[in-house]
Amino acid sequence: MERNVFDVLQERGFIKQATHEDEIRELLGKEKVTFYIGFDPTADSLHVGHFVQAIVMMHMQKAGHRPIVLLGGGTTMVGDPTGKTDMRKMMTKDTIQHNAECFKEQLSKFIDFSDGKAIMVNNADWLLNLNYIDFLREVGVHFSVNRMLTAECFKARMEKGLSFLEFNYMIMQGYDFLELYRKYNCRLQFGGDDQWSNIIAGADLIRRVESAPAFGMTFKLLTTSEGKKMGKTEAGAVWLNPEKTSPYDFYQYWRNVADADVENCLSLLTFLPMDEVKRLSSLEGAEINKAKEILAYEVTNLVHGKEEADKAQAAAKALFESGAMAGSIPTTSMPASEFDGGMDILELLVRTELAASKSEARRLVTQGGISVEGEKVADISFAVNSDSFTDGKIMIKKGKKVYHQVELA
């Protein structure tokens, strides 16, 4: 059988679980398929976790399939309990609507909605005016409470308490899939792997109500090699909105990923051919920094465009190369061995004379006045270790204008 987009997604490491792997692969190889991914607008910008889903849609659209972007204007009124230890803060309709508009604008940069090539819908259109009794009789009857309680998304909440409000979330997401199947012949739902329970509930509902095949597939969440979620910094989430995370800080985030995460990020977040991904991620020592620069440039280019990516790259190079070479940036040389176990930021600020004492250093950090490699340091226990250095150098910034370079002797 010829290679199709399923093989591309598999080779690049996206696919985590699928309801019917062989059937999905066959379906994607023989016809144009309508599929959907849901986005609950809980903030006024997408973050890098959402970006993985946008990349999947781009791969699918390039292969001729039709994406439906489902904005969760209705489901956000209830809140997804998945991965949450406490109930989400209730949001107003106006806030949710505003956030949905922001998502719509951002996703339009990645997906082509012209001539029906993709569809964007909001589940508020059918969820907000449902007749409760009719809904229970048509949809609720197909859900087993016993089975729902074994789902991962609910299990974690059983001890602290799960509200009846959130208990409805899975049923509503299942109903979304049914509604999209009826309106657009949508037979495939995608999502992050934390959505597995919700996705299989929807596919199962279509099979029961419509006696029709429906499928679900989940993708790897964006995590580090240690299994921690990526996209968080000392300053908070890495947003796609340039006003919330500047293109320069966005670029620096990817420029500073750990060596072990380069291959995963290049595979999931860029469209570079896989042989190039393998070549770049096999570079060693200082050479791996070239791969990180390419990663940072490619992802910034996709999210913010070529002009901003060029500017971010030039700013990073100017700061680290010309400034240091021209001798205009004060530099402290320190033995590499001192960073093997990590040196805490307070000690480092005193050693580089950026602070006269540890109490002054503590004040600088807590007031948000210190950045390391373009990332604001908010925690006084933050430690700099040998992995933090690029080509044996690291840049510390105090306030808006004071730069100090530390180099390994």
C-alpha cells in the first residue's frame, strides 16, 4: 500500500493511540476524509501545546483531507476535568466568545479555510440551546456511568470530588462528534493523548446511534525527554500571541531546549524532511547548537513569519557574538567544574558583581530584574548548570540594559 499521511504522522512520532489503526490508515489512503480537533478557548491565545495540533492539521490538509476546527464555546462553559486537580474557574459567555475570536484569528494563519478546504465551527451553536430531557433520552442513554468513572480524566478527581457539571463534559464532547458526523460526515476525531477517554466516547456514540464507523486518534503531548510538559517558562506559558510572548523570547525558548529534546521538537514542530531531522539531531557537542538555531528559526518562522524570525535570529546573534567579540559586554571567566552540580543564581550574581550581596541578589530576582539567556528568572532557587551554556557562554541581563557574559574557563 502506498505511503499516506498516516505514515508521515507515524514516522514523525505524532501518533500515540488509535481506535482502529489499520482502518484509519486505509481510510486516509483511499479518500478525502473530514476530521476534527477541538480547542476550548480558556485563554485569549493558543500556546505551544495547541501548536502540535495545528501542525497535525497542516499535515492532513497538505495530504488533501478536510479539517474542522471546533471552537468549544459551549464545552468551555462546563470545563474539562482532564489533568485538573480542581474545578476550572467559571468563565463568562463574553470572555469565552472573545477568546474564541482570538483562536480563530491565530488558527487561520496555519490552516487554509478558503473554498471549503477547512471548516471552523463553534459548539455553542448546538450545545447552548439543547433541550435537557431530549438530550438525556437521545444521548445520555448510551453512556454507562460505571464505564465513565474508570476513565483517566475522572479517576484523578474522584478523591477531591468531581462536580456533576464537569461529569457532563465527556457526554458533551461525544455529542460534538455526533453532530459533526451528521452535518459534515466527519468520521475522525484527533486530539492530545489526554483526550483519549473523551474521543473514544464520541466514536462509540456514533457507532451506537448511527450504526456507522467512526474513529479516533491521539497525539503525543509536547514533553521533554524527562516527561515534563514543554511550553512553560519561569514567566509562564509560551504563547503564540506576540504580545504575550515576544518573537525574540519565543525564538530563545526553542534555542535553549535540552540536547535530548532536539529530535522530538524538530519532528513535531517543523516540516523539515526526516533525514534532515535525523542528521541535525545526531550532531554532538557544540555542533548541536546549530540544530537548535535551525529549530528556533523554523518554529518562529511558522508562528510569527519570516520577518520576525529573521529579526529574532539577528538579535540573538548580535547579542551573543558581536557584543562579546567587541568586548562591549563585561565577561567573567569561571571553571566549568563549578557548574557541574549547578550554581544557584544568587551565588552567580554575587560572583559576577551584578549584586553586592545575596540579599540584593534575592531582591533583584524576586522583583523580576534578572534574565538568563533571554528567560526571566522568577525563582531564587534557580540554578545554572553546564547544560545552560551555549558554546561555553551564557548571558545574564540585569534590568533593561545591563548585560554580563559568563564563559567557561
